[in-house]
Amino acid sequence: MRMRWMVVFAIVGVAMWPCGASAAEIAGKWVAEVSGPMLLEPVYAHVTLESTGDTVSGTWGSNTVKGSVKGSQVTLTVTDAEGAAAGELTGKVEGTEGTGSGTLAGLGRRPGGAGAGGRAPMPQEVTWRLTREVVAPAKPREINYEPKTFQAYYYAGNKPDIHIFPGDIVHTWSVDSAGVDKNGKRLALGGNANIGPIYVEGALPGDTLVVHLIKIEPNRKTARQGSRIQQFGVTPAYNLAAKYDPRFNGEYQLDNATGIATLTAPTPALKDFKLQMKPMLGCISVAPPGFEAFTGPHLGVYGGNLDYNGTVSGTTMLFPVFHPGALFGFGDGHAAMADGEVTQTGLETSMDVTFSVDVIRGYQSQGVREEDNDYIISFGVAGSLQEALKTSTAQLATWIKHDYGLSDSEVALLLGAVMKIEVTELVDPEFNVVTKVPKSTLAMLKPVSAK
């Protein structure tokens, strides 16, 4: 059972500083890491401390911090939204790091309420660590990133290939789903190898990673598409009766100048067939929760092989963060692809990609979301189309209620009037459905931030 969010929001702490320490020595931004026997993995929080004389105040996650300095000992009290505090922590801080141990209540507590039966949970033994937050450059950087690693599976244990800061603009490229680059050289295993992962400084579990896709463009002249409809796209009877030609050539010639793809060796029936290109990323992700690991074709709340043909230049993707740094990556470029990826491929090719990132601290949605010029878009991934639709719709409703303060009845009426549904993935280990609402409709509402 994952309990990473159950700790850092109700803490009373005591830390030992060297003799003569003052509150000013702990002022600034920190990252808190708390571990305990009831936690399968550490719990993290952003900590900001300020000082006035011998007093300390600030925030710990979404909560308020107050404390004082007495000689070499500093006492910090962190209370949650209900004003509750629990536990005692002792330790020391030297330079840019602090460590200690103690007890904490709230290990089994969910935000917004007490434990089972309404009773406050008993304190648990914990250890803690504070480290100074890495300082961002004075100005965002432009980075030309040449990928050195390609991962064909999503896993928090993959070592970051590069560290970036929010606001940095990154120019890079990705191999195709078979691991082949723009020069036709195979650099990675097939099965949707992704670049990275990329470590985003300042991103912690409980945050949201925001990825602005500035440019996605094929960097070679050819793409290849499958020519067999997969089992979930048609009836079993059709599949049994179909007589596919094993010599059929699914290669395309790509023209970025005109945005048109044409078959390299068309059959007489397809000699006039042309396709408007819409370059997209089939795979885009953060590291999945906990110790989970998934191969490249998989998809879930972390993203992965979403295969949404709306993940194009100019869109913004939002991912829940499950690990420090988010561990972001992407790959599986398509020059174009129909809804559902019914042939288990798009027009597979390698891509040049330019992107930037931001971090929304202290807020996390249930899964992946997207925005383009016209819609807000919610992804739902599950083992069936029906469950994927339910997941997507529930997240979209929750998103709108959070941002616009609508009641359940109000959001139901809105979705029932304007929501659109697209099936994006039919042929991978999980199904993906997106639901979306026009921004023109949302413009009629007042955001919570403006009320």
C-alpha cells in the first residue's frame, strides 16, 4: 500500500544546531525527506523557512511552520490545515543538510480527516532529512540535449541522463519505436525506447509536471506503418477471414515543407493517396508510482504509450509527479496516426523535439491531462474501454470542479452538454480514452482563483 502522502503534513520537529546558531541559519528553501517503518518509500515536501530574531516561521508542504531558537537548539512545529500537530523530531543541521529521528503522528492519516473511527492516529517512529533546494539559474537556459540513454521501460530506478530547471528550453530528438535514429542507425532496443529520463529540479511527489511541447517534427524523410488491423479493432470473424499481403509496402515519404506524406511504392488503388502529416509523440511519461516498472508499450497514470494523436506541437501536457525530479521522457514519434492506432502503428519515424517545463507545487491530479488552444483534455487508462472512459470522465469532472468551483450537479450538466470523447489506444496492453471540454465553454465560467 502506498502511503507517501500521509506523513509530511503534520509534523512537530526539534533540530540541534551547532553552539551559537541563529534562526537566520535555517532561513531559505529546503526539501524534506521523511522515512519510517510504515512507509514503503520516503515522503517528500517543499519546505520554506523565514527568520526574525530568534523565531522561525514558514511552510512545510501545504502547512504552517512556527518555531524558535534557544541556544543551539531549534524547535519547529508544523501544523496541518486543521491546526493539528504531532510528534517530536531531534537532530542536527550542518551546512546544507540536516538529519534526525523521532516520532510522528499522522502516518496512516489521509488529508482532510482523522484516521479510522475519527480518532487521531498514534505516533510512529521516523527518520528525517533536510537538504537545501537546488538554486535555479538567474535566467532560463536554452539547452541542446544529445540523448545518451534510451529506456524501453518506465521505472524510477532509471538513472537520469540530464538535469533541467523549470523554464529551461530544451532542443533534442528521439529515435523511432524501433530504436532507429534520423540516420537509420539503431541506437536502442525496439519496443518504444524513450530518451532520458530527464530530472526536473524542484519537482517532488505530490506536484504536477507541466510540459510545453514547442515543436515536434520528423527529422528524416521516411516513415513506416503497419498494414494489418489488430484484434481489438475488428471482429474475430473479420480477422480470421482477412488475407493480408506479407509483401505489402507500408513505407511513406515525408515532406516537412508541404506537410504531406505519400506512399513510397503505392499499389494502383492507392496511387493518388496522400496524407496530411500531424507529427505527434506516441510515448511521453514520468516515472510510475513506487517500485512499479512497465515495458514501453504500456500506459497508465504516469503516461507512457498513450498514443494520442493530439500530442502535437503547441500542446501542454500535465503529469502527476511520483518521484523526485519526475524522471520525464518521451519517444515513439509518428508523422501521423488515426484514432485508436488500429494497425498497432502510426507513421513511425524519428523526431526533433523542443520543449520546456514548469512545476505546479502541492497539487496533483489523478492522471495525465493536456491542454491545446481549443480544449482541456483528460486521459483515462484501464483494462477495458468502459473503465477507461469512466476514469477519463471522472478526472475531467474533478479537474473542472477544482478549477471553477462547480457543484456535482453543475459539472454533470456541463459535461452532458459539451463533452467530447475520443478513443486513442485500442491495441496495447491497456486502453486509453480521452474526454475533453471546449475552452470556449469554460470561458463562460469564473475560475476559483478569480472569485
